[in-house]
Amino acid sequence: QEFRQAAFAVFTDLESAFRQYKELVLFYKEGTDYPQGIKVAFDQFCLKHDFTAKTVGQYKPGSLRRNTAYITIGDIDLWGLLKDCRDAGFELGKDVGILSANDTPVKEIISGGISTFYVDFEDMAQRAARYVHDRELVQEILPTRLIRRASL
């Protein structure tokens, strides 16, 4: 799995969606297992495309701002955002945008659907199993997929 180029491509695909917001915010916790390539890609993308942007360590309840698109890696930040969106009466995809890493069934159905970017872990597991079974060494980068839903 490769993160920098893949995340940059996802952000580029979403440039027009991001343009409807005044600011982009990435929740990124330094010193964790969060992929550094996502943060590097975010910084490069925002600089290249002249977005007002910032990176913060975690979502603080009550800090939600209208006209902002948020990018979450960890789901705890996502749940806090969604709770505050509901409490403020903000409409996802209009007042606030959300893009989340790693797709799950709940992200497909919650709040009309959360846009996600992810690598197909089932495909990764099948490839790993083939390696264990056949001892066939394979080195390839699995594609990162983007699913646009109501949140962007």
C-alpha cells in the first residue's frame, strides 16, 4: 500500500468538490500509526491548488465550522464531527464536507453516506494468502479507491 501518491490522486479527484468550502482540515495524529504519506499529500495538494488548510491532531467537540471540509483518518474524529453536525443542524455535503479513510458498511449508510478512500483489504488478504500458499513473491501497489457519497 502506498499513501502519498494515492492520497494526492484522491484529493485531486475531489478538487472541485473541495472548492465549495472555504477551508480544508485534516485530522492527523503525529506519532501514531497514521500514514505520513497522507499528511504529505494533503500539504502538497493544498499548496499546489492554493487551498486554505490546516492539520490538527484530533477533533475537539464543539469546534465544527460551516464551510469547511474535513478529512479523517481515525473514526473517533469522524463520529465527533457527525454528532456536532447533527446537533448544529448542518447538512453534510453542503454546510460541511467529510472525507474519511477506510470504507466500512456503516460509512455507506450513516448520515446519507460518508465519502471514503481506501485500499481493498480483502484483495490484499487474498494476495497474501496466495503468497503463503504458493510462495510466489509479488510486489505491487494496490490501487486506492474513492467512493463519493453525500458527505462531499
